[in-house]
Amino acid sequence: MRLLVLGGAGFIGSNFVRYLAQKKEHRILVYDLLTYAGRFENIADLIENKRIDFVKGDICDEKLLKKVIREFDPDIIVNFVAESHVDRSINEPSRFIKTNIVCHHILLEVLRTLDKPLLHTSTDEVYGELPEGVYADESFPLNPGNPYSASKAGFDLLLKAYGRIYGLKHIIVRPSNNYGPRQHPEKLIPRTIVRLLLGLKATIYGSGSQIRDWLYVEDTSRAYETILKKGRFGEIYNICAHNLSSVENVIYKIVKIMNKKLKEEIVYVRGRPGEDRRYAMICEKVKKLGWKPRVDLDAGLRITVEWYKANEWWWRPLVNEYVLRDIPWEMTL
């Protein structure tokens, strides 16, 4: 299969590309702007070893995007491009609207013109905060609670409309909270690991009782592979591991794995405005295609901690104000 992977130098995208490149069954071209979260280092060895091809480009660049698609002629486009950090969306909402909706609309127009299918990455956050005992399946109403998730939900609806009106072939994938190697240290799990490695305290927003479903990134890659092989156009697939755990519990686990003392290494800080308390999905649809998660939370966290400990060269240049500040979303409020 010929795959054009948009945003393939980012966290989930690069892990997906690395996973598929091991199998040598696909021809892969990564198209990425290389913003702060999309790093050439994530895929440099694959390019050097001629396992994949690479073009630096922006999905806002209609001319270049169209040229690349015409020349490469992919069987399907897999899209991981997104502004995805909730803290940043609170500080800079316009950036999220531009990338996640406006530039993605350009992508839709290109694909409509060239008649190419799209597998698009959404998020469990589009379902919004759910009360205890409630789980969202793929038909659950969208109720996003922050600028990031609202921008993602907006494009999901636009993509569905393009499918209905213009016949654009598409699949929407909604993964739960991913973690693992090569995730930018502005995100909770790598941020906690990196701060502890730097001698800083781990920070917990509010009480830390926020519930998330934690999904190891290689399990996500395997789910995407399954959907590419067996999924149907026009469908939505939730991906989750049912590793439901509070933020506080996840940070406790990391502190213990790193042989730190809980009382000395954790500080509770003011929570985000409008914080969603609980995300939870039903993911039976993708399981019926033959996928199931393999990595539980404890094992995934141990693997992740060891990777960051062994790869300071990778994360050290990314240590910025979002990592160092106890409450990063306060910067412009």
C-alpha cells in the first residue's frame, strides 16, 4: 500500500510510521512542516536508511500538497496533523482554529479535487466530559469543552459533510490519551518524567482526579494498521485500552517507577479553567476488526520512563516554559 502520512514526524504519526516501516509492506511518504512538535529526529534514521521518503510541507500550502499527492499517487492519506495541546489552546485559540479547521479545509478541497481517500485522526475529547458510568460510542453526541477539542469536533463534522455531499471517502479515528516514546514533554506523562529527571517536582492540576483512558502509542499504531486493512469508509472508530486512571494515580505510578518519594516530589497546583473531569469510550467497533490493546498502563509507563531516561539527547532541546513552569496555561491569562 502507498501511504501519504501527513504529520508523520509528530508523536503518534512518527510512531505509526516507525511501526509500519518495520514490515516493509508499504511505500511511505511523510509530509510534515516540522513545527515544534513535529521533529525530523523522530524519523531521520528511517529516511537515511531509505525506509521512507520525506517532504517538508504545510497542509495550508494547497499548491505543494496537490503536487505531492499527484506525484506520489497514494492509495490513501493518513492524517496526524494537528495543534493538540489543551494548555496551548487556552493561550492561543486562534492557532488551533487555523490549523485544525481552516488548513484542514484546504486539505479537503485538495482531496475532493484529486479523488483521494482520507483516514483522519480525531480525539476522544470531542465527546467532552462524561459522568461516571457513561461511555461514548461512535454515535455519541459531540460536546467539546475547550478550544482544542472544539476545533477537532468542528473538522470531524466538516469531513462528514464532505463525505455526504461530495462523496469524499474517509474514515475518522478517535484515540484516547496516547503516551509513549517521542511525545513532546509539554504533555503530562513525558512532562512529569522530564521534570523529575531535571530535579523539579511533578505537578498535578487541581485534585488530580481527572479520569483518562491511557493508550500506549504502539497499540494505537496497530489499531491504525487494522483499520487500514479492514475498516470501512464512512465509519468512525474509537480506539481505547480501557486503562481508566486518574491523573493523580498516573503521576504516582511514574514517581514510584523512578524511585522517588511521593510527598517530596509532587506539588498540587491550580487546575485548568473548564477542565473536563472524565473521558471514557466504548471501543468494541475496532475490536470487531480483530484489534485489541496489548500493553497495560503499568508496563507502558515503565517502557516510557526508561526511554526518556535513555534519550536525553532527544528531549533536552525541548525543555521550554511549558515544561519548566508549574502552571503553563497561566502564561497569557
